[in-house]
Amino acid sequence: MKIKDIMTHSAPRIPAECTIREAAEELSVTQCSDLVVVDDDNNFLGVLSEGDLIRSALPDIKEVISSGDSLSNAYDLFVEAGRANANKSFAHLVIKSPIIAHPDDEVLRIASIMVTRQIRRWPVVENGKLVGIDCSADICRKLMARCRT
């Protein structure tokens, strides 16, 4: 079975020129843990992870503790950093060479990499263009459907 047989064609994506605020809003709306970054021609540019976005605004806990600030003050610093960075580019956070799948990749090969690398979602790219996304849930659903027959 090939990835193209189970992938989702509508991947959560974001244009490269968007801001950190827009990326955070898109992550919230889609309820995904990452977004695929594309240009105006749908060329795949990389992946923006929710974790990297959050970490970019987190204060350094060691600095907070050494300065005598409390953790509640650290939250205020986190909010301040979020506000200060909201209208900036997220380009420095994009994973530019993530593991990707091709529509003709075998599902078993991708599933084994997903398990060993603990990756839940893969962009599916063909000729440099984003054509879909594959996730562990897609693989589980397809395999379970085959087990019933």
C-alpha cells in the first residue's frame, strides 16, 4: 500500500510570509501540532512546530530563578515575549529539512519510521510541491479497516 492511498490531501499549511501571531492563530484553529510552510505556488518550504513557536517566547527559567522572580512573574515574561514577537516573522523557527514522504512511498516503511522516530505527521511532497499530509491516525485507520475485512 502506498502513502497516496491513505494521505490527507488538505494539509494544514501557512504561507511563509505570515507572522508569529498568524501562525499561532492557525495552530489554534486547526488544532494541529505543526503547520506545513509553503510559498505562493504551494512549494514546500518546511514545517513550523507548535513546540518551537512556544519555546521561542519562553523565558529562560534559570535566569528567572537567579533574578529572584517567581514563576508567576515568569508567566508575565512569557506573555510579554509573545506580544513583542507577535508581528515578527517565524522564518527562523521553520524546520527546513524535515523528513518528508513521497506519494509512492510504502506505508509500512513510513509507519516504521514514524514509530522509531516518534513522528506523528509527515508532509507528502511531490516535485517540490505539497500534495498532502500523512499521520499516524491515517495509517491506523487504514490498517484497522483492512483487519475487519
